Amino acid sequence: MRLFEVEALTVGITGSPFPILREVSFYVEPGEVLALVGESGSGKTMTALAAMGLLPFGIEMTGGDVRLEGDSLVRTGGTVERSAAQMSMIFQHPTSALNPTMRVGHQVGRVIQINQRLGRTQSLEAAVELLKHVGIPGAKRVARNFPHQLSGGMCQRVMIAMAVACQPRLLIADEPTTALDVTVQAQIFDLIKSLVSEIGCGVLFITHDLGAVAEMADRVAVMYGGQVMEESPVRDLLAEPRHPYTRYLLESVVREVDHRVEDIGVDFALTGCRFGHRCPYVHEKCNGFPPLVEISPSRRVSCFLKTEELR
Ligand SMILES: Nc1ncnc2c1ncn2[C@@H]1O[C@H](COP(=O)(O)OP(=O)(O)O)[C@@H](O)[C@H]1O
Ligand SMILES: [Mg+2]
């Protein structure tokens, strides 16, 4: 059984005909790292928030399903039915994701207290052990600090400790190192990798950085404009990108590309492919929404170009 599956997830501002996410589909197998990659504003965070049942006020899920180990997490109307106890999320800005008024040891301790039903003192001791385990030097002392007294990297380690304290089945990491220095980034990646193999959980790893994808992920789903363009094992995607957008994304790492496209008088925003206005292969058909179609047993692409043409 798939560990985690998002199927045709559609999310939008209440009352607006223009969806923010349009039929987003991907899955995570047990023990696997799936990277959700896309430029800023492509809908990665929104996807994670919808999956966690944490959509901001005024934004709702209007279609699709999210399943953890086969159980649907959503009721019609978009409320999360089962608590997200089996899913944890690490956020992009660790300092602001922590409670500024609470000592970090207590924050981690609270999670342990709730999840493992331990007493307050025991939870605090367990929290210090966990802070040690995520590589915080002088954990006992650090536990008494407030978030503002710690560096961004240390705060992210605290967040990670809180996330793994619940022994999640799925860990969602939303750009966990974007706000950190490059050297710290490598350490956080290593930490996530080692904890994941220890717990045996699956990971939804969100990033805009293809280097991080290559470093961390087994498979990748490429997003643009709230649409999943391509889903593929990482190696295949990097060697042979199929979707015109994926190609554009890979090319743009190497050099600045400018895809100027002739206006064919089609309003892509509402009904069509979200990449239509920038795609060099655009044609009339792209005015309809391209479904995510299997082009090989391990790859799916959302494009009207035929499989042969996508080679
Ligand atoms: N609170 C909000 N209200 C309305 N639109 C939003 C809100 N938050 C994000 N969006 C829009 O949703 C889209 C996806 O945003 P987001 O998921 O944050 O992108 P990413 O994480 O890939 O950078 C963007 O176009 C953004 O403008
Ligand atoms: Mg984001």
C-alpha cells in the first residue's frame, strides 16, 4: 500500500473560479523521499498545508483526496478528519515557527508529553535527550533557551526534534534550509536523512532547489502554477526531462533562458495548462487541462504532447 497519496487535489480561494492548486496528484512510498520541486508561488506550501488540514482562512479544498496508509484524511468540505498525529511538518522559517515565549526544551517536551503520555519532568528529560540526538551541543543548557537566543540552524534542529518526537509515518519538510547558510544546509540534510532511516518514515521534501532534489530525493514531482507537470524517479528526470516545463527548469539552472511564446489567443489561466503561456510547444489543445498521464511504469507527465514527442 502507498504510504501517502494525494489525488486530484484542488484548492482555491472561497468563491473564486480560479483554483490555486489544480488536480495535484503524487504519492510517497514507505521509506521514500519524494521531492516536490517548483519555483516560488507554484503551490508547494499550499499543497503541504492542504495535506495537513492547515489551509489558511478563506482558502478551501474543493476537490480530490489525501490518503495516509489508505485512509482518507479529508471530509467533503476539506476538514482533516484524522488528526495529523501521524504526519509532522517542518517549516521554512524555523525561528518564527517556534513559540517565542517558551523555552525550546519545554516546546519539545510538550510534544513528547502529549504523544507519549509522559509526566512533565520525564518529558523534559526526554526532550534534552532528543535535542542531543539531533546534534545540539550542550543540549541541557540550550533546552533552557528561548528561540531568539539560538541560531537559525539550531532552531531548525529544535523543529526537527519536535517533528520526530511524534514518530511520524510521514515527515513534510517545507524548504527546511532555505533560510539557512549553505554549510548549515548540508548538516540539516544529513540530519534529516539519518533520522528518516532511523524512524523508517516517508518524506515529502519541498524545495525550489534542484541540487537539493538530487541530494535528498528518490522521486520528484515538478510543480508549476499549482499543477503537477511531471512525476518521476530523480535520476530519470535529471537525465531525460519529459515535460516542456521540466526541460525549461533544468535548462535554467545551466543558463538564463527566455521562452518567448507567440500569443495564440488562449486564456490558459482558467481552463488550460498553466505553463501554456510560456511553453514553446503550445497549441490550441492546451486550452484544456492536461491530465497526469503515465508514460512509463514509473513516470507521469501532464502534457498533451504525445509520448514520442516528449522524448
Ligand atoms: N493566504 C493566501 N491567500 C491567497 N492566496 C495565497 C495565500 N497564500 C498563498 N497564496 C497563493 O497561492 C499560490 C501558491 O503559493 P505557495 O503554496 O505559498 O507557493 P510556494 O510554496 O510554491 O512558493 C501563490 O500564487 C500565492 O500567491
Ligand atoms: Mg512555500
